[in-house]
Amino acid sequence: MAPPRPFTVEQWMDKYELTAKYNLAETCCASISIDELLALSEKKDAKISDILCSSTVQNYGEIRGNTQLRENLSRLYSAKVAGAALSVDQILITPGAIAANHLVLYSLVHPGDHVICHYPTYQQLYTIPESLGAEVSLWKCRAEEGWLPKLEELEGLVRENTKLIIINNPQNPTGAILPKSHLDAIVRLARARNITILSDEVYRPLFHGVGPMDPDFPPSMLSVGGDDANVIVTGSLSKAYSLAGLRVGWIASRSAELIERCASTRDYTTISVSLLDQAVATFALGPDTIHALLGRNVALARANLEMLERWVMKHDEFCEWVKPVAGTTAFVRFFRGEGESRKAVDARVFCERLQERTGVMLLPGDVGFGEEFRGYVRFGYVNRTEIIREGLEELRKFMREEFNDIPLCE
């Protein structure tokens, strides 16, 4: 096992986000306070003491996670499912989705294995398997194809030693989805070859451009393929639920074997997750709160995306995108010139100079997702609306006054 290479997206965020005046790189829905969470609840007389019982002894608690929290998650995953309802024993609570992903990868991947990873995506999902001695093949999405990868290319990547197929749905950074037809095909392929599927669903269920009645609407991977599907999913309260500071995530699977392998590995990493964090998470995911919380965030995503769409349209001589339909992120390509003379701008210089001059923070695509995305910039557009509005106005001024001075990629 070799140390993983630098986690460039997190290094960029760590370097710039605390000094940003307008954080348009934030990938979480606008974070909320406990007071705001209480105000969203249908329990209008709810108090902080209802969530954090002061008489509760702060021990390790239930090692695999608060039973009520896992029951709330079970209800969410079992709402529309092919197969039996998910039980609390099929869920492990972790310190965020990043820990959940790491735990799954550390439990399942070994030297000599082959892993296929949906791409572009969060760097952890392909870097950690590499560090564990696996060979990783990237199942690539392309903007000109609407960020929808080709199933025949996935089939061509499979080898005799393919251990794991990793998908991110909805996808970071594009905001695209793998539709149900793709998920069905992935499960059929994996079942035929005895391959495990890891579905990172951290941006689920924030769907704002596609609805449950749409034939392309993607269910959770746990609801695809029935009880015998070799599937494991991860999620958290950070993105769609506006509670990144809680550091509460989870692993869920219908496979008892997969859960037990992760639980065994977990003993070496995390004894338990904070009782206080889990108490707030339980309240947030409870039936009295979750619908209003998600409703708030879907409405926020739609309103802010409309602003970003208008901005992109007004600057279409300098940028282009595939409009996202889910999640909190958009991948926008910046360029200068026309036709064959069009060239991508140096996104790193663009983002550095933009924040230095205006306080607007964005993430360059080549820093966060690989050299082939030079010229791309990731927007996080589900921060508070006033931040998005004011940040886009500052960006508009920068485009008018300084964009032509940004160097082009060679």
C-alpha cells in the first residue's frame, strides 16, 4: 500500500474558502443552524433540549450507529424499493461520506484487483483504490454527450479481475445523472461477472431538473436489481441536507457479507460517531423535519441555478456548459476565440486572479478533476441566494474588465 497522491480538490478548498467573500465553489446546500433546523420542523414547539438530551451520558453509544437514526435511513431507502425493506442492521453510521467511501474501499480492494470508476468524479474514489494496489480504469463521461457515459465502453473495461465498479450519482462535478436504464444495465453486468458496485449517492436526493415520474429518474442503487444485487451505497447529511458540520454519513447494503466486512474494518478506524451529531442527524431525517428541509434545498437549488443559467447565457461567447439536473455543482468551460481558433483559458490562473480581485471563489477543473479538464471551472451554486447573486455580479464585472488578460492553455 502506497500513500495516496495529494488530494488536490480538498487542498484548493482548504487554501481558499476561509478567505472567500463569495464562495461559489461550495458543494453543500447552504448550511443551516440548529435554530433554522428547528424552525423547519413540523413540531413547532420543538426545542434544542428535545434534540440534545442533557441527561444523556456521552459514552460511545451504539457502535454501529444510533438505532433511531438508522431507522430513519431505512425508511428513506425502503420507500420505493425492489425487494424487502432495508433493516437497521444493513446500515453503518460513519463520520461523513468521505469516511464511508474510504472504509468501503479499504475493506474491498486489494493489490492486484481491477477497479472501474465513473469519471470525472471526486478524486477519493479512484485515488484510494490506486493507493491500495489496484489498477483503476476510468469510465469517462464527455460534455458533448451530455456527460452520459456509454454502456458499451463500460463492458469493454471489464476484466477477469475486476473487483469493483464505482459510480457517483448524481455526479460531482457535472450535476448529471446516470438514468435508471443505465443503473439496470450496470447491475446486470455486475451480477453476471460477480462484481461489486459502490454507488456514492452523497448528492442524493437533491433532484431539481428531473422528477420521480420521469422515466430517466434514478432510484437509489439499493432499489435496483432486487435483494441479491451486490451493491453498497454511501451518503451523508453534508450536501443535500445542509448539515456538513455534523460529520454524519453512512454505508448501506442489502448484502450482510459486505456490511460485516465494512464493520470489521471500521473497528480499526472509528469506534463510533459523536452522540450529539447523531442526535441532530436523527431529528433532521425524522418524518417531522426531512420533507421541509429537502423542500427548502430543492427550491434553493432551482432558484440559484436559474440565476447561473442566465449568467451563462449572457456570457456564451466566453463559456459553455451542460445544465445540471441534480446535486449542487455545475461544470462550466471558459474559452476565448471562435471556431477552430477557440482555446480554453488557464482555469487555475482565472480562479486565482478572480478571487484575488473580487473575493469570488471557484474551483479550476484541472486542479480538482484532472488535466483533461483544463479550461473547466466547477461552480457550487446552492449557497445562500444572496451570495450567489452578489458573486455572479462580481464575476460579471471581472469578465468585462479582466477576462481577456487571462492566459490561454497551450
